[in-house]
Amino acid sequence: MANTIIETKDLKKYFDTLKGPCKAVNKVNLRIKQGETFGLVGESGCGKSTLVRTILKLIEPTSGQIFLDGVDITDYKKKKLMALRKKMSLVFQDPHSSLNPRMTVFDTLSRPLKIHNLTKNNEETMIEITKLLKLMGMQPEHMIRFPHELSGGQKQRIGIARALAVKPELIFLDEPTSALDVSVQTKILKLLNKTKKIRDLTYFYISHDINLIRVVSDRIGVMYLGQIVEIGEVDLIYNNPIHPYTKGLFASVPEPDPDKKIKGEPLSGEVPSPVNPPMGCSFAPRCPFVEPKCREEKPKLKLLSDGRRVACHKDNLR
Ligand SMILES: Nc1ncnc2c1ncn2[C@@H]1O[C@H](COP(=O)(O)OP(=O)(O)OP(=O)(O)O)[C@@H](O)[C@H]1O
Ligand SMILES: [Mg+2]
């Protein structure tokens, strides 16, 4: 079995707000295996980006633990954090705003190389950047361009190249194609797939597009109001979602082929505020199968015989 590259234990990230703490990530337990593509899916505001930013230590966790290759990195600061930045990196959602408009492609890509002392001189930097551009299907002459001289797809290729520059083991992709046209999206997905093989990478892929997550992932986690409600092999979950939220989420997506349409009640009602989440199961107020216990006790993720985990009190949802 593949090694675990990232593990979180009861990870929480609460933001202080005027109305009280916003429980954006609320006790998340996950394991990402070396070499896999893990897809995180869930509606807007459920805490996907916050979870990733917390794992990357771009923001401080409120409580819980994060392990990278078995080492507890929860309290890493300064120098040790620098070492982390070489192991895992992030591709942002919007390539139009994530690149500095005043920096050329060369400047953007040489920064991580210089910060981490990965190249000794300008010549080595040039060689490395040329390699990165080639990997991204771009030409050496793109080095002198500014972001406004690039198309959306090219900008995102630079965003990916920047994440790859430090030769990380793990890349977090936070909606990397959602700001792009569909045809460009497909090209970027192919490129990511190819790069993963060449560089032997692990991907943590975030999207609220469940059709996309299905195509790219080996395993998925379904997130609702700061928590993982179902996690396991992608085909198992798509062919037979078990958590009522997963069922609802999948049933809410337009599917042209009626045979493939997942049966279940599409989601109704509003997502409660993470500042004031429900007492028991977070999904209880919207759940068609709710029982009194669900409103009192938070269900834990339980391991099922097929290897997936589901956080639901009902045992007979299959
Ligand atoms: N810096 C912050 N201060 C206060 N609240 C925050 C902050 N960042 C995020 N939140 C809140 O945390 C919750 C989770 O936000 P997050 O951006 O992680 O969701 P998301 O799943 O990535 O959503 P989307 O799909 O829209 O990107 C939201 O309620 C959001 O308003
Ligand atoms: Mg987000």
C-alpha cells in the first residue's frame, strides 16, 4: 500500500468574526496517499480552500495536527516552514490575479528557485525555467512576457510551472481551471495529468464541479460545513453515494443520460452558517432521513466494508 503523505488529525480552523468564531474547518481527519489524486468536493463556503491553506500552513490551525510524511508539522515556523514550501505547493484558482502583473514570466519562475537556492547562477536559472516552460508546452521566448501578454490558459500554465519550480512532492490545486474556458480547461487537465506522471506527484484537487472531480480523482472526500462526510474510492462513491448529503449533491447536478442519473433527493434548503453550525449532524436540518439522534450527536466517520468512510448515524442507507 502507498505511504501516507499528508495526514490531518481533528484539524480545526476557526476564524474570529464579529458574530463569533466561524468554524470553517471543523475536525477534519484525512489521509492522502503518495501518488494519488485526491479530490475534495463540496459547495461554495464549505471550507475547501481553508482546509488546504491550513494544511499548507499558510494560516495557523486553531487545533488538531498535520503530518507530512509522518512528521508532525503543526507547529513548524520560519526555517522549517521554508523546507515545507519545497515539499508542497499550491496552484491558485485565478491565474489572472495570482500572477504579479509587473513581473515577467522569468521573474515569476526564478523567485522560488532563488528563495530555495535551487540554482546557483542566472545561467542555471535560465536552463531550469526553459525546462519548466517546455514541460508546460511553452517556448523559451515566453520568459520575457508579462501576464497581460499571455492568454488565460498560458497564465495558468505559468501558475503550474511556478508550483513545480521547487520540485514538490505534493501539489494542491484549488479550482485550477474554473476561471478558464471549457476548451482550455481540457488542455490544462491533460497537462496536469501528464506532469503528474513525469514528476511522480501527488495531487490534492479541489473543485465544486463534481463531474470534473470524478474524472481527475482516485479517491474523493465530500465536505460539508467544515467536515468530511464521506471519503473513499471515487468509483464507489459515484456509483453508490451513501451519505445523504453526497446523494443530494450528486442528484443536484444536471446529467444528460437518465440511466446515469443518481437517484436521490436534490438538495433543498440553505447551508447553515459556519458561525452557528447545528448541534448534532451538520446536515440534519436538510436531511430527508433525519432522526432525533442526528440533531443531538455528531456522527463520526465510520469505516464501511468497501473501504470508504461515512459520517452518518443511519446504518441502512445503501
Ligand atoms: N479570512 C477569513 N475570515 C473569516 N472567515 C473566513 C475567512 N476565510 C474564509 N472564511 C469563511 O470560512 C468559510 C469557508 O470558506 P472557504 O473559502 O474555505 O470555502 P470554499 O469551500 O473554498 O468555498 P469556494 O468553493 O467558494 O471557494 C466561509 O464561511 C468563509 O466565509
Ligand atoms: Mg475556495
